[in-house]
Amino acid sequence: MNRIYLSLGSNQGNRRTNLERALVLIGGRAGLIKARSSVYETEPWGFRSALNFYNQAVELLTDLKSAALLDTIHEIEIICGRMPVAKRYAPRPIDIDILFFNDEIIDEPTLKVPHPFLHLRRFVLVPMSEIAPDLVHPVLKRNIRELLQECSDDKRVVKWLR
């Protein structure tokens, strides 16, 4: 069984409903959701938008290998209304990122794990610190709590819902 950590975000439409729908689909198609953080309202990272995000971290247990999990996540994003966009950072109804896949380091053209920017983003680290504060980043050799303390991101992250 693989232990995975995901980051979910939404800033279009009914953000809470988008997250809930994605969680139901993840649980039905990818594996067992072992833990999930509170929902946090966060400022966009990497682009400007009047719409803030709702973000959440999830611990998932799955039998899927990394490539199959990535395909499943992309299918879920499409079901939840995500359309392909030319820009990397843009508003979206749902965004699901694989943060960690066990303690593996994956460097494929379509998948980089641990997520290469997770240590730079408070909207990832704050929810992760709620469900896995002692998880050690296999490259940086620091746990989530330490990464959050060292993070220079000044974007607002506010607990919104449990």
C-alpha cells in the first residue's frame, strides 16, 4: 500500500463543493482517504486573481503506482470541470497535486515528486502541517513543521472550515 499526500485547491465556482466532489472521486477511484486537513482560504500563488483559493491537504492510501495515480487525478480534475489552459498558473475549479509518494523521489517529464515547489508555498505547508507535521521531505531532509517555519512565502493562509 502506498502512502500519498495530495494538495487540493479551487478558486472557481463553489469552491467548497469542488473540493468535496474531488474528495469523493479520489476516495472512489484512487484509494482510501486516511486524513484530510481543514480547508484554508488562501491568496493565489504565482498569479493575480480577485478570487482566493480554498486549499486542503489529503493523506491517501492506494495500490496505484505513481503513473496510474497521476492519470486518475487528471481524470478527476476533468470530471470536476478543469479545462486545459495554456498558462501554468490560472484560476481553476480544481487543482490536485501529488506532493509525496511514499518517500520516493520521482523525476519524470510528467511527474516530479516530491512536488518541486511545496516547500515554497504556505498554502501547501499549512494544511500539511495539520495532518503530517513530522513527515520528512526526502530531498530536503526537513519535516513539514520545519519547512513551514523556514518558508518565506508571505501569502495569507486562513483556516476556513474543518
